[in-house]
Amino acid sequence: MVAARSRRRRAVAVLLGVTLSLLAACDRHAADPTPPGPPGGGADQRYGAAPAPDEKVTYQPDVVFVGGGGGSVRGLSEDALTWRIDPGASGADRLAPGKVMFLTGRAVGRVLDVRREGDDLAVTLGPVDITEVIRDGTFATDRPVSLESPTRYDAGTPFWAEYDVEAGAGGGGSTTPVAGVPSAATAAMVATGGRPASATRSRRAAGTRPDGTVRPAGTRGVAGFAVTPICCSGGVGARFSYDGGGIRIAGTVTLLMKSPSARFHLELRGGAIRRAELRIDGMAGLRIEIAGATDQGQNVNKRLPIPLDFSVPVGELLGVPFSVTANQLIGVQTAFSARDGNIKAAGEWSLGGSLGFGYADGAFGVTKPWNLTVRNSITDSIYGPSVGVSGIIVHYQAAFRAGLGAFGFTAGLYATVTATVGLTVGSALGAPVALCRSTQLGLFLEYGVGYRIPAGLVKVVNAFLELINAGSIEEKAGIGRVDNVFNKLDIQPDVKICRA
């Protein structure tokens, strides 16, 4: 009798142990990546690589892994927000608003909307903080990642690139939209049931204008500007031009780099950032060439988010397909006080060192490209005969990110350098006394872990998401800091009349 009871107790203990093991396994694998299907080949190159399971990584419980990698992607809308995927892919049936989809290193984000469209499943994604994807894990590069030969990912013609992201008062005859008056793009969104026209048509060939003519290779149309992004062996930057409404603008901005490379380290514990480091090496200088003119006293004020990523895959770090990505934003504002306003200038500064930061124990340290010196004076070059004062402001931002996501909605480590150059030339009527010229240069660094999106862009995207009854996105998440590392006013000639 005693022996029988002992055998029964042992049997119950074994059964209980097996049950607990099974329950633990179910809980652990609920957040494990779904094993990828057949390799996506060219699809993986286009849409990103799939995540893979690794016992050293714990994901957040609301992350839904969709199998098949790039092979499960059937297309990306031109607004770069909606991924069309195979509804039969493993995990696709568990997608719902509020969940986090993780299909590839680029197709990852908070689900704002999910619906069947024909034979596809259309999933609209918003940005997500890296801590909302990964709970525990340590990810680090074991050698510098070269940025000299990145892959170019083009978003097509997203509706948000047709807007002035931070339009302001442009002065007399401003070409910026009047507040409260719907733009043509907004009207098109309403006419198509809330979805921008760009998302209801097939992708237009890159570089093709609406009239069917072709721009030079690599050139994009952004809010009326023709923009040609460049990256990355000699630097990151863009050439841009504008001709409309009585205004002509042409310019080039380049953050010069020599043998650019990146390193990073990210440690997450319990959904919190324990340690983070990002360093972009190869900073060499800043070069700006700009010319603007009007024959009708018009002005323009535009901020242009360039819908294009230059990206270098790092490879799977503990099964997570990280990439280092560079993208850009350009702003141009003119201030012509006369009908015949014009201004032209070119200059270059050396900018030695690295760009980056470190974070540990709740505090930031920053690696600054301190050695900023004038190589070619832009103030000396300012030219612009006019009966009035002419001015132009060029705003340039280059963001480097190491993480997950696409087209500025990338979660992970980031370091952003922003240069603002304001140029002014006085009236030619004052030339007999002094032709005043001035340059105001400001250099800012922003860095952290999470994501940051320009406030104006967030407003535009959320206006669209409201029309389709989807969730909204936030301007920022995570931790970060902004430093003003350089601010200098140069006036020539340095006389009282010009300082007034």
C-alpha cells in the first residue's frame, strides 16, 4: 500500500513537472520569432531580412512575428505606411491594431490599421520604440560598419512629401499654402475615400514627372522641388532646385565625410535601456552652395523630408536584422524685400572628428565634431545686387540611425546633425557707404535611443490617419538630448551701419 502511494506521488510529480515545462515553453515561445519560411532572395534585399529566434533575446508580449521574411511582402504603398502582405503567412492572422508587427528589419512597427484588400492583407504601421519590440538583449557591432556603399531605398511618391512640413509665413506673395485652405493633395485624399491618391495607384517609375517626362537619374520631386540625394563615400547631402511662382532657387548641401563608418552597442534589460553607444566616424566638413532670385517680389518657406533611405544591413545580431541608415531633410526660406531680389553664396567649413554619443547609468556623454573651422568663407562670397535687402536661410539635417524600420520611422539609436545657415546682403543703394553681408551659422546635435519625427510631418501623417479611421503616431519616443555646439554671426564689413 505504501509502495503504491509512493509510485502514485512520483507519477503525479512527473506529470506536474511536464505540465509546468510545457506551460513555460508556451509562454517563452509566445514572443519568439516565427521561424522564417523559404528565403526571400531578392525580396529580402528589397524589403529587409526576417528575424530569427535566439535564446539570448526576449521580445515584448504584443510583438507578432509574421513568417516568410521579404517573400511574404507583396508591396509597399507609396505613402510608405502600408505594407501589403500574404494573408496566409504564419502569424498574419494575429495582427490587430495595437500589436507590433515584426516581418523584416524594415517591415516593423505598431499596427494602426489592418484590413483585407483583394488577395492581400494591408497593414498600416506607425513608429515604435525599440523597447516596445525588445525586452532583453545586448546587440553590438564587432567591427566598424562601412557606410561607403549603401543600398538606396526609395519610397516612391508619398503624400507627405508633397507638403511643406513646417511651412511658415513666407512674406509678401508667399508660395506656402494659406492656413485653413485645403491643398490639392488633401482634396485628392478626400476624393479617394481618405487614402491619398499616391496610395491608390501603382508605383510611378522613379524619376518620372507627372507629365511623363523624366528627371535626371536619382532626382526626386519633393513639394515642388527637384531633389537629388547623395550618399555616402564622399559625404551625405543633396542637390535641389525650385522654379515656380516667380522664384528660382538652386543649391547643394553636403556633410562631407571620408571613409564613413558606424559602430554601436545597445543593451536592454526589462524593457529599459541599460547602456547605449553610437559613433559615426569620418566627419570631414560642411559645404553649402546656394542661389535664389525673384522677379516678382515672391518668397518661399519650405521644409522637405526626402523620402529615401541610404541603408547598410549590419546582419543579424542575435537574430535581429539591424541596419544603419542615413536620411535627410532640407529647408529653404527666402526673405526678398524687393521685386528684383537675388542672392548667391558658397562656403565650406572643416568638421573633424566623430558624431555620436554614449549613455549609461541614466546619463549622456557626447562625441562632438568640435574642430569647426572656415575653409572657404561663405560671407566673402555673398553676392546679390538689388534695391532691397535679400536673405536666404538653408536648413539641413542628416540623421544616422542604427535599428529597425524604414523612411525615418526607425526605432533604435540615432545621431542627427543639423546645420542652419542664414545669409543676408544689403541693398545696393547703400553700396557707396557699405555693402553689408552677414552669415549666421548654427550647428546642433540630437542623439538618443528611440525615434524622433519632425513635428510638421507628424501633423500631416496624423491628418491622413484620421481620414482612414486609423490610430495616430507620436512625434517622439525614448530618451534623447539636443546640444547647440556652434553658433556664430559673421558680419562684413564690421562697421556700425552693418551691425545695426
